Amino acid sequence: MVQPSWLEVLILLLLLGTSLALFWLRLRKAVGATLDARKDPDFQLGTLGPRLRGFAWEVLLQGKVIRERPLPGVAHALVFWGFCAFALISINHLAEGFGLHLLSREEGFGLVYFDFVGVFALAVAVSITGLAIRRFVARPEWLGKVSAESGVIAFLIFFLMATYLAGLPDYGLAEGSPAARVNWWLHTLTLLAFLPLIPHTKHLHLALSPLTVFLKRPRFSQIPPLAGDEDFGLDTGKDVTRIEALQAYTCVECGRCTEHCPAYNTGKVLNPKEIILGLRAYLNAEGPRSEAPLLGAHLSSEAVFQCTTCGGCEYQCPVGIQHLPVIIGLRRGAVNTGKWEDDYGTKLFLNLERNGNSLGFASSERQKFIEKHALPYYDGSQEYCLWLGCMGAYDPQGREIVLALVEVLRYLGISFGVLRREKCNGDPTRRLGNDYLFSQMAEFNIEQIRGSQVRKMVSICPHCVRTISEDWKECGASFQIEHHSELLARYRDKLPAAPAGGERVVFHDPCYLGRYRNIYDPPREVLARAAEVVNPPRARERSFCCGAGGGQMFLGEEKGKRVNVARAEELAATGAAVVGTACPFCQTMFRDAFGTLPSPPPKLLDIAQITAASLRS
Ligand code: SF4
Ligand code: SF4
């Protein structure tokens, strides 16, 4: 390596100082806004093991990126690993500009490391070219508008790799030659131009995403508790928490959330990427101490109330952004301050207040159903408390699912009883942001369950299971409850095996059972005893919502195509004779949607109904 002249050192010093200053000026804005935001009321670092495992999988191994989009995922991972490998090389490169030699190119570790990074440089150059072709030629819709910024960044990365490879003594330009010196400066200028672009563009995620992934809330769709009587949710900038601000600045605008959003894919205003970018735009324009409303110029109230809370966005995000606490937080801000006005929403809240159920039936109807079918009351001697929920207690189809499950439980010899009094668990009010009503519902039920000395509960509804097991923790309750698919799967060997050539059942994964509870195999194992199980194109973690969640079943879905129709068409197109469900909400949504299909629809049955039918045949 040629020793630099004093003039070269001076120029490098000026350029490096400018580059670092520009880098910090922009980064400081994001860091400042994050630290200025209010502290997260529920943040606990907790045990480090799960956080470190998540960090290793999502950041170091790029596991989530590769799993969800294998080809572009590997290309992205190679660029990331290449950057890691280049960190030492870049420090050494700049040090050489000041006449310091941290790594020897002739011996020891350096001899091997320069060539090792050379392999990465080739991989990065190929990967970044592939990613640029995808972005500028293939142009998937969810990536959004083509930006010049992405093109400049891709070119700079490619040029960095090209100049590195050209500078390798054994393969590139002759060491000490004028051409090698020009190449050294080209590499340096590219590096110094790239550095300040990182925080000025979506590539800010390079600096922030490791921290965001490490610090994200540990549970899926974890809604932070309100911090006292003055906390109404996300109403103004003052309500935005540090984790939410950090996540907003980390978005890499990849559009994975948008690609999987049922609302966006059926022509609604909602685009989860724009929710996160809207929050970032608000923080940039107003700051985290602003009292300007969050819903307005940067975030749309209409969009926020179109969300089905399916969790597809949160599940997909490769940089640890958690959309649901933001979306539900914004709903809370609007509902708890009385700013949300919606006839359907008002009717739902009134039904819950007056009748204790979301469907608006007199509560005595539940009692009549129990008595008509001689369902036993839970008295502490039975193994399970069978939680009916609104759908199981009042909806005709939901009741059929409950009766089918009762038949299977009796066949298996599992004792059960139902509660004398039960109200809605609070799921739709929780997701719609009405915290007061949610607490009322939860506290009433908690008292009933505690008073009945319940040990274990089972439910046909994944929404009930999620809300009781997770959301009620905020009210101090911790109950053991499982979905009937989990219970039945444990007893599957005692169920009759299907004769060969049974009906084909296409199974629809409910969002609140799959993404929320990570239960995918048990319902399939139960079904496989009675039928041949097939998957629709979007299954398991990628399942497409039925459109009911987040209170949507009770609201008017007026824009675009109906979500339930889009999913019902996909399920019917598999040609299966039966659509298998594991959630009474899904079944209701598909029952409505099947009426719009041009050809005779498949049968629609819950896994409990299919199992009960197999006992009779
Ligand atoms: S939770 Fe589902 S509906 Fe809501 S924004 Fe995310 S992907 Fe869209
Ligand atoms: S929120 Fe996550 S998934 Fe959505 S665009 Fe941003 S980085 Fe991608």
C-alpha cells in the first residue's frame, strides 16, 4: 500500500468528517424523536434468552426474510452478511488513508480475510443486481412507487463491490500502480457518499433494525395497558411510545405487510405500510411531544377502522415492526375520546352493555339453549369448563358446533360443564379500542370463573381463547384455556379412523388460532381421522383472513370486494367437497359469502361437526 501524501490525508479527513456529520445529523433526528417519546408503560427486558434467540434468527441468520420470500430473501441476506464482513475491511480501508495498516494483505489473518470478503463482494454484487432487477423491472405492486433513491443506493453498493474486487492485489489492479490509487479513491468516495445516505433513506433500517428486533414486544399483537385515567390510547403525539417511534423509523418499505393484508387486497383504504410510514411522517413533522391529533394529515381514521386484526402484517414484517398495537392504539385514541362515530360500532357497544353479548340477543336465550339440550353446569367436579362465547350460546350455527363438540366429548368420556352466567369475553371491544367496555366484560366473567373454581376451560372460538388467555391478563386473570382442536388432537387416536377415499376437506386456518396461537397441525390431525385434508393456496401462517376479526363482523364493509367473498372463492376453487373451519366467526362469514358464488358451494363444517359425524357413520 502506497503511503498517502499530506494533501490526500487532509482531503480524506474533510470528506470523512462531512460524511460522518451528515450521517449523525439525520440519525440524531430519529434517535431524538425516539428518546423524546414517552416510555412504554409495559416494557420489561425480561429474560434475555427469547430476545437473543429472536435476534439470532431474525437478524444474524435472516431466517424470517428467507423463510417468507426465499429467493429475494437469500439475496437480501447475502447483502446483509456482506455488509457485516465488510465492516472490518472498511475500517481498515479508511485507516490506510491515514497511513495506518490494521490488516496485512501479505500475511496472517488479513491474507485470508481479504479473499474471504472478496467472495462476499461477488455475492453482494450479484444479489444487489438481482434485487434491483426485481424492484425496477419486475416491480411487484406492494413495493410501491419506484424511487430514484433505491436506484442510487443499489448502484453505490454495486460500485463498492466492484472497486473492492478491482483492488484485490492477486486478482485486480497491480498494487502501487496509478490505476490502483485511482481505484482506492473511487472506493473511498463511494463509501463516504453511501454512509450519510443510510439514515437519510429507508436504509436507516441497517442501523436501527437490530435494536428494533431485540426490543420488540415479546408477544404477538401485544396491546400495551393504558397507564392510568389520563391515558386514552394513541390520540396525540404525546401518546406515542419509544418502541412505536423506533419501529416507525425502522420501516424498510418492503411492502410485505401490504402484500398479505386482506383489507388492502380487497380494495380498502388501509395499507399497513402506510400506517407505519404515516406515524413516521407525523413524528418528523410534529414530533413526539405534539398535541396535534395523530389521526388526520398523516394517518387515516377510515383506514385504521378497516383492519381485521388478522396479524398478517405483523407476522410478515422482517424488521420487527408490530402493527397491531399501533392500529388498535389509534382506535383506542379515537373511541376512548369519543371521536369515532359509527352506527354499527355504537350498536355493537349497546348490545354488549345491555345484553352482554355481541349479537344483541336477550341473555335469557343462552339459558334456554342450555336447558333445551340439558347441558350440565360446571360444579367443580368436571374436568373442563366449556366456554360457550357469544357464537356458541346465541348463533344457530355456533350452537351446532357446540352440540357437535359435546357429542365428541361424551364419546371420549371427557367431563365438562358450562358456566351459569357468561358474557362476551370482550374481544370485539378490545380490538375496536373500547377499553372501558372491555374491562367491564372481562371483570364480570373473571368473577364468574373464579366463583365456580374452574381449573381448565375449552372453547370452540379462537377469539375467546386468545382474549381470555392473553388480554385478560391486564385485568389480573390468568386462566388455562385451549381451543377444541388442541383438546381433540390429544385424543385423536381414540377417534374412529376414516375409511380410505373419504371426502376432501379444505382447511381454512383461522387467524386467531394460527398466527395468534401458533396452532396449525392439531386441527389437521383431528380432521385427518375423518377425511382427506387439503390446503388452499394461502394456508397456515399465510392464511387469508375471513374478514370477521377486529370487530369487522359487526361493522359495515362498504369499500371494495368483501374479504369473506375473496377467501370463499379461493377455498371453493380447490374443488374440495367440504370447507373445514375451526372458528364460528369464519363459518358465519363463509356462510354469507357462499351465497354469492356462481356454482353450488362446498359444505361448510367445523372440525367438531366433521368429527361428530364420523362417530355416527
Ligand atoms: S392486521 Fe391484517 S387487516 Fe389489519 S393491517 Fe395487518 S394485515 Fe391488514
Ligand atoms: S412495516 Fe415491515 S413489512 Fe411493512 S413495509 Fe415496513 S418493513 Fe416492510
